[in-house]
Amino acid sequence: MKNFENRLTGSIGLGLLVSGWLVATAAQAADAEYQLVIQDHRFVPAELTVPSGKKIKLNIENRDATPEEFESHALNREKVIAGKSAGVIFIGPLTPGRYPFYGEFNQKTAQGVIVAK
């Protein structure tokens, strides 16, 4: 009986540890979400400041009727966002610095930078 109690206590402790880790991980992920909007073939905001050293979830909403491609050589990311839709890009963790991006289909107007501090 004592052996069973030890295994049960160990299982409960492990379950609580895993549950706590999942909650902490979810809270950290929620803190690292940022929004970009594509409207009139421009990124809004054109400059987005994020914390360095953290993984970032970038939610991109394209309000234009035409598709746009988020392109960044500095971030090593590209993603086509269809017109009137949204997409997600994960970046980081980033070292402090400036990371330019642009819209592949409207390079003259769709320009932006992510600043990691």
C-alpha cells in the first residue's frame, strides 16, 4: 500500500508540475503577440517595437482586396496574406536591432521595420 501511495503522490506532483509549466508557457505566448495591418498597400504600424530575447507571434491582417507578401531577408521570413484575410508569422528570439520588412507585391509603399530592444 505504501508503494502505491508513493507512486500516486509522485504522479500528482508530476501532473501539477506539467500543468504549471503549460499555464506559464501559455501566459508567455500571450504576452508576445503583436499586430500588423496591411491597408492601402501599407503596413500599419510601419515601425513595430518588440522586446529582444523573446519569441514573437506576429498577427497580420490584410484589409486590402488584393494579396500581399510579408517579406524580410533580415528575419528570414516570407508569407503571402490573401486579400481580406489574416496570417501568423513567428519570429525570434531577436537580438537588439532593426529588422526591415516589405510587401513583395507593393514594394514602393509597403515598407516597415521591427525594432527589437
